Amino acid sequence: MSDNEPVIELRNVDKSFGPIDVLHEISLKVRAGEVLCLLGDNGAGKSTLIKTLAGVYQPTSGDIVMDGEKTTLKGPRDAQSRGIATVHQFGGTYPLMSIGRNFFMGMEPTKGIGPFKVFDRKKANRIAVEEVQKMGITRITNGDRLVGGLSGGERQSLAIARAVYFGARVLILDEPTAALGVKQAAHVLRIVNLAKRRGLAVIFITHQVMHAMAVGDHFAVLIRGAIAADFRKGEKTREEIADLMAGGESMADLEANIDTYMETHDGHPPQPVT
Ligand SMILES: Nc1ncnc2c1ncn2[C@@H]1O[C@H](COP(=O)(O)OP(=O)(O)O)[C@@H](O)[C@H]1O
Ligand SMILES: [Mg+2]
């Protein structure tokens, strides 16, 4: 395996649900230490694509390739055991459980032997707090605190810290910043950069162009289930990316039209059509 061989790759992947074709001929590559931003409007097929990468769906045709070898991801557990970690919009954490418990969910450290094995709460808390602190969340000092009391950004950070700690090689983030305020989103973006520097292959899904531009090395725009554009950092401007996402409509033209409208209607915004 050479250094810049993709960790994970999709080759001509199609996905249909019965008669409905959702993904068409998707080809993508992600390398270690690289962030691929997957951009697309609602309904473009982003979630279907990442569920295919996470073993939830099997491609209808085409291949998933890991470290240069064709693979079948039999299910989410199989994908996880190969180091593919998915973090969903709300961090996938359990609000009524502690930080330590959430961190070790399904991977609990135990002490004692046989029937006397118990969850090692102190150890879990210590590791969880250390790991989230490494991600810059210094406000978290007590692993017994309930996750429900954390902010959205802190929950995302906890979920990402957990994936990194348990050895993820591919980190899939489904709209991690969509529900966050500016400051919290900035924090999550910094953590995405940390994960990248640790050598993870990151797939970052978003419809926010600014967030994508803050972390992306590579970009793919998905429109109606197909890759409409695929480019590297610096190759397109924010306006060009926004236009691509709007499916070829120029956002600048749209804005200019609204300005013209406002000028000709004494500054009254267009009325909604009823
Ligand atoms: N299980 C399914 N069965 C049928 N159609 C589906 C299924 N999942 C998604 N779709 C359709 O595929 C399209 C893309 O959905 P999705 O992947 O959720 O898009 P996005 O995440 O970009 O908003 C939508 O039109 C949706 O209705
Ligand atoms: Mg989605």
C-alpha cells in the first residue's frame, strides 16, 4: 500500500430502492489525512451515499474498495470493525447517560473477572475526559456529567473524540455543523482539522459552502444522485460552488434579480405566492 493510496474508494456505485434509482455511477476516493467534502442540496442522495459507505446499504452495483482491495461491508458492525466510523448530526450520543458511559458505549472497560466483572467507571471517566480535552473541550472535567447538559458542538466533539480513540481510519460526518451556532460550528470545524492531522480520512457532509471551504481538501457536489462536479481546494470560488449546488442556477443572478425587484417595488420584498 503506497502512502497516497486512497483508504476508501467508491467505483461506479449505483444504489436503487426497488424502482427508485437514488445514486448513479458514484466514484470517489478519500486518502489518509484528507477531508473530502460532500456537498449537495436536500434530497441529493448524501445520506444514502454515506449509508452505503457505512455498511447500512449494499451498492446495487459497483464496488467499495478499501486499501486497494474490493470489499463487501456486510453491515454497520462490519464497517465499524474495519475502522469506518459515522457521526450523525446530533452526535449519536445518549443524553441521559454520563460522558464516560457515552464514550465507552459498547466498548466498556471492565475490572474484575468472570461474573464479578463490573464497568470501570473511574477509568472510563478518566479516559473520556482526557480524550475530549485533547480535542480542546477543556470545559469538560467530570466524566460523570450527563451528556444532555453539553452543547451541540460539545456532543459532536465527544463523538469525534470517541471515533478517533477507538482507532477509526475513515470518519464520516453527516452534517455535523448544520444545527450549530457560528461559534460551536467553528469549534467542530477545528476538530475536523485535528482528526485530519491525526491521519484520518474524513468525509464531511454539508450544504454549507463556508463550512466546507474551511476544512475541505477535495470537494464533490452531488445533484440528484450523481457527482455533478469534483474538484480540489482552490479550484473554485465560493460563488462557483454555491452555483453548482443550486444546479447551475447562478446565485449571483438570483441575488441581482431580488435587488432589481426591491428597487422597482420600493424596497418591498417579494410576496409569497399563495
Ligand atoms: N429507503 C429509501 N427508499 C426509497 N427512496 C429513498 C430511500 N432513501 C432515500 N430515498 C430517496 O433518495 C433521495 C435522496 O435521499 P437522501 O440520501 O436522504 O438525500 P440527502 O441526504 O442528500 O438529503 C430522496 O429522493 C429520497 O426520497
Ligand atoms: Mg441527509
